[in-house]
Amino acid sequence: MDKFLLVLNAGSSSIKFTVFSIEQSTPQAVIKGQVDGIGSKPFFIARNNGQKVLAEFFIEGDLVDHHQALNDMLDWLENHLPNGKVIAVGHRVVHGGPDITAPALIDDKLMQILESLSPLVPLHQPHNLAGIRAISKTRPDIPQVACFDTSFHTSCAGMAMRLGLPEKLFQEGIRRYGFHGLSYEYIARVIRTKAPKIAGKKVIIAHLGNGCSMCAMDGGKSVDTSMGFSALDGLLMGTRCGSLDPGVLLYLMREKKMDVDRLEKLLYKESGLLGISGISNDMRELMASAEPQAQIAVDFFVYRIRRELGSLVAALGGLDALVFTAGIGENSAEIRRRVCEDAKWLGIELDDHLNETNNHELACLSLPESSVSVLVIPTDEEQMIAQHILELIQVETNPC
């Protein structure tokens, strides 16, 4: 019987999933899909690795929850893989707190810890945990693994994680954590195997997508990162504000009478590229637009990267390589060009031809004389989770 791994990323109203075959030495994605509209009228779609649609249908029922959505998903998978079996499930969990430094098998004790962290990320953690509970009820015999966006940054020095607040609040968990850790960990592993010349050096990774952050690594370990206590901090994002003077919040509460829910919606859903442009959170649409506000949004996006890059270079004490990844980082030659143009003071010399012709592939984009290497490396957080599952459950992938 063929063995498969299931990787889940559960949100408030959707569940993204990837099925990995483990017939080869590294997990291979064979099916990807998602369920959208949980809580109303969920729609299921699944595609093979060639993007051919394998199935699409509405999940029947009133107010379908995560439990039913996952049950129907697993029923479909078991029917679609008659000679195969899902032997383990891995979950992307946003927050592991300051002490969980690595992926872990899920048990009652771990769930209690993760539930206690929900107030720190109320828009993400409860939904991640809902996916775990649903699998526990639907398929209690399948082992589950939690992989955390925060764990990669637990290597950061104490000063990088502090805030200028009373020590009592720091001890209660009000501190910087950093996120996108699964993406950074994947890139760090790729660097070790595909770009070993920079593996032990000072590297900054720019994870630029709808959510954006940057990470300074030394010897493959996180030293500092742009996101802090929440996924709002740092760079401008698709709909999130990035770094913000806390005095602005006090003003909005006092003068605009905004309560917590209204502020949360403003900061997470109505700001960023969308808020500045008034047009879209999609970088492609903004760069194609002739509207002045679209250009302002793009200009500010690049400027914030420039500011954060300088800050992280200072934290590292130098720079040997700059890596672009995620949707914008991998696909927008113009954003890469503009960021590198702003960073010429660091000794960056971009090869314009290589930059323009790169098609979402791992490549070095800098000229030979550049004192700082520039690379584009596609990220794959699901692949990282699948590798962690194998490392934890120690599956025999080649019994012969």
C-alpha cells in the first residue's frame, strides 16, 4: 500500500491542503486543493501536480464546520487513493510561543500550550487548532504534527526579541516573536544544498507576498526579523499596515472612537497596498495601473524594504547575500530591480538580463563583480512541513 502525508493550513473559512507521496527520498506533492467558504457553503477543489482539476463540488450541509469539511476531504482522498493511505497529517500553526523551538507531535499537553497562545494571534491560532481537533475527531488513529511559524526565530538573541515595555509584560509574553519561519527554514535548507558558498554567511531573506517580512540569518540561523509581536509589524503588506507608531492607535481610539474590533479590521484588512492605493492589494494590478495612488503604494512598498534592509544589515554587522522569495519576490523582476538599485551602497550589482528573464526558478541574479550575491529561491512551506513529518514519525520510505 502506498503511503501519503497530508499537510493542512486551516484558516477561519478555508482549509488549504497538499498530499505528498513518500515513495521517493524526499516527499513529492501529488495533489493540492482547498475548501473555501467554511461556515456557509463550502466549495472543494483538488488538482494534481499538473494543475488538472481532479474534483470540484459544494459540500452539502447547513453551516458546515472544519470537522465536516475535513471529513469530506478525507473521504474524497481515500476514494481517490484506493491503493494508498494517509499515514500522518502536518499542520501549519502560526504561534508556538518563545519556548517551542521545533515541530512536535501533537498530544493533549501540546494542545493546551497552543490554546494558551490564542490571545496572541486571535485571527490565526484558533483556526489552526480547529483543523487539528477536526482530524482528531475524524481520524483519531492518524498521528499529527504541528509546525510553527515562530520556531525558526527562537535562535534570535534576547535584545532582538524585546520591546520597550515593563519587564512584567515581557514575562507575560508581550515580546517580539517573528513569523514566516517555515518559509525561512525551507530557504535555509535550500541554501545549504544549492548555494553552499553562502550557507555559513550573513544572509537576508526578503519574503515578499501578500504577507511580507524579512529575516537576517547568520550561519543559517535567524538573528533578527522584521515581524515582531504580531504579523502586522515591519514591511508594508497587501492589506496589513506594517510598522506603525502606537500613538496612531491611541489617536484613532480617542478621536475616531474606534474599538478593538474596528482597529483590527483596519490594520489587518484595510491597510497596506490596498489602503494606500484604494485599488487593490495585488502588486501586479498596481504596477499596471496609471493611477497616481497605485504608484505611491508601490513606491512606499519599496521604500519600506529599503529601510528594513538597512536595519537588518546593521543587526548582522554586514551582508553577503540577499535572497528574494514568495509571490512578489519570486515573480516581480521590477520590484527586485528597484530594491537592488536602492541597495547599491551595499555593493549589490544586479544582472539586469538574468533578473528580467528569470521564470520563478532558483538562480543567482547578481553580476560576478557584485560584493553581495543576489538570489531568487522559490519557497515551499508545505514541503518543509512534509519533511518535518517524516523526521518525526520516522516512516520507512523504501522497505526494499
